[in-house]
Amino acid sequence: MATLRQFEYLVTVVDTGSFTRAAEQLHVTQPALSHQMRALETAVGGPLLERLPRSVRLTPLGRAVLPHARAALAEAERLHAAARRTAGLDGGELEVATVYSVSLGLLPPVLRAWRRRYPGVRIRLREYPHAELLRTAMAAGHADLAVGPVPADWDGPVRELGVEEFALVLSPDDPLAALPQEPLPLSALAGHRWVHYAPGNGLADLLDRVCAQAGFHPQVAVRAEQTAAVPLLAAAGLGPALVPAHIVPPGSDAAVLRPDPPVRRTLAAWTRTRPDPLTTAFADLLAEHIRLSPG
């Protein structure tokens, strides 16, 4: 059976590109390193590395095994960190993964409250443009806790936080902004050129999907790389935008209307395995400070 030490050897050889440099970094002899690599190859059923004159190259089997080796090492490090935190040996670091919009609108008050309550525990925030990238990162063991849309077919614990509401943002001088009708039918915006999201942003997929359900494909006035820029560009008159209501800047002079039909998604906090007490404390703080409609 493969061991964590063997996974560490494999990752180090790949990252350094050399058995010699890997042995130096690991403080082992090169014969010992080679022996452990052969043992790992026996355990997984085939060669993982091809030795070249000045480097090494992963075999197809090696490319398949490497992500699992990295994930196993990351999970082991998180296990030890959780044990240290639970034992009170140090403050440590909590890694939180999320999508761009959640880090903009919902997490700042939570992180402020966390700093006051647990000043000795650092937060490492990992942000992703798409919920699928967030899910992939969590599956690979890149964070202790994820905050985002409820993941499909997730094996670990999932704690729903509530329903996120979306809003339409228009320039204050847009004729539709002056209409007394609210909510505003999405179909009323079929002829508009929209402030859209960059390809790869999960909100781009969401906008295309809800517009298709309303019977049209949104024309694009501009695509914004930064999620935070979308409501600002809409307020400036470049076109309507569909955004999570919580990312509209306070005091904005934009017209903010509810869409018809409503656009919503359920958000949750989720982990790979049973969370340790500190991770649970962060999830509790999320539930305490995030103001969403009940699921």
C-alpha cells in the first residue's frame, strides 16, 4: 500500500525535476529515494516517472496519480493542523474557499467578527470564479471549508445558510428604472445590451441561463473580469446587469429592481470530512452573520 512518505517523495521529485535535487531537499540518500519510488510504483501497478538525461517526466499513470498524492498530503497537513488547534497548541490557520461574489458581499462582516473572536487564528481565503472550480478545489483538499452554492453529489457535510437573492441593476436614467412596475420582467430587457461577466465566471452561466428561460439571449455591451465592477458599470449606464443583491455598493445611485421571475440560489458551508471544532466555529459564525432568506 502506498504511504504518505512515498507520495511526498513523488511530489518532490516532480516539483524539483530531479532525483538528485529531491533527495537533497528531503535529506535522504538518492538510493533510498529511488527505492521508495520503486515501492510506490509497485503499489500502484506501474511506472510513474520516466528518467530523461537532465530531468524526469511523468508517465500517463504518473499524471493520474499525482493529483491524488498532492490531495493526500494536503489532507494530512490539515489533519495535523486540526489536531493542534483542538489541543490548543497554537492558533494556526483556517483555509476558507469561496466564489468571488460571496467574498465581496457576504464574507467581510464574518471575517471581521472572526478576527475579534479568534485573533490568534489566521484566515487564508481562496477565491474562485466558478462554483465547479470551488468544488474541484475542495475535492482536492485545498481548503478546510467552502462557502458557495450547494454542490451537487457532495459526500461530505453540507450546512445550508439560506437563499441568495439576485437583483437587476440599471442606470438611474434608464427609462425602465422610472416605471412603477416592480418586479421587472426579464423579458422587458430582451433588446438591451448587458453588462456581462467574463467567460469562466459562474455568474455568466447563470445570466445566460435565466435569460434563455425568459426567451432571449443577452446581447453584450461589455464583459467585466472583476465581479465587483459589474454593478458599477451598470449604474454608469453601460447596460443592465444581474447581480447578487448583496454586492450592490451601499449608497449607489443605481436603480435596483427585483427580476420577474425571481432569481435565487441556495448557499451553503461545506467540508470534505467531519469538521474540527474551529471549522465548526467558523460555520456557526457564517450562520450568525450572513443574512439570507430561509432555504
